[in-house]
Amino acid sequence: MSPSSPKAFPVSWDQFHRDARALAWRLAGAGPFQALVCITRGGLVPAAIVARELEIRLIETVCVASYHDYTSQGELRVLKGITDAVMQIGEGGKGVLVIDDLVDTGKTAKVVREMLPNAHFATVYAKPAGRPLVDTFVTEVSQDTWIYFPWDLGLSFQAPIADGAKG
């Protein structure tokens, strides 16, 4: 799925904040969580919101690169693993909350799940191929939809949906 897809799902800062807070509401009864692991970079913003809402203070990152050119997924690389302090929480990560912005193909989620198999995995958005790998999400979009996150956008004209359907 690439940004040239006719199915675009642009998300504003306000909408993303509302969706991340909705995720926190869904997670409120799933804890308690002793730590939060954020998958960078996309998980940084929702992790900050969820951590605030659930009052989680121990926050860790796992750095996984999969989109190397913003258009297509490439080889997965773990750039930074999870610290021993967080890895030792619970059995296999029980009591750890993993946050990402989106589960797409599920490749990144699978790598992180292998690190923390018993953690609670949550994303703001989910696509069908990756959805089985997450425990909680807010909105599902089709696999052929490209989500434009607010941190990747500037203000610009958007053509009407009908214009794209004519070609």
C-alpha cells in the first residue's frame, strides 16, 4: 500500500488526539499496566497520550524500521531493543502495554510480539492483515487505504473524492 493509493484517510491532529484518547478509554479496564513500550516512530504520539490518560510513568521504546522511503515496507530492522528492566516485568511482558499508531501488514507487530508475547498490544488504527496481532484498537481501515498521519502532512488542497473515482 502506497501513498498513491486512491483510498486516502487523512487524520488531523484533533482527530488523532480524540482517537488516541478513545484507545486509552478502551485500555483503562485492561490493566493495570506497569510499563508502556512505544514502537517508534509512529507510536510516540499515541503513547504519550495513553501514558498520560492511564498515568503510566515507566515508558520505553522499541525502535523498528520498516518504511524506509515512506511509500513501501522494506526489510524490518530492530534499531533499538527493549531494556532489561521492562523485559523482566511479568512473564513474557505480562503487565506491559505496547502502543503503535497502526498495525498494517503485522510484520512490525510480530517482531515486537516475539519480544513480549504476553504484553497487551494496542494500536489506534488497524488494517485486516495485522488486526489479529493486536488486542485493542480504535478504527479499522481497509488494507488498501493509506493513512496520512498529521505529523506527515502540511495544509494543502484535497481533491473531492468523486474526482478520483472518475479516472
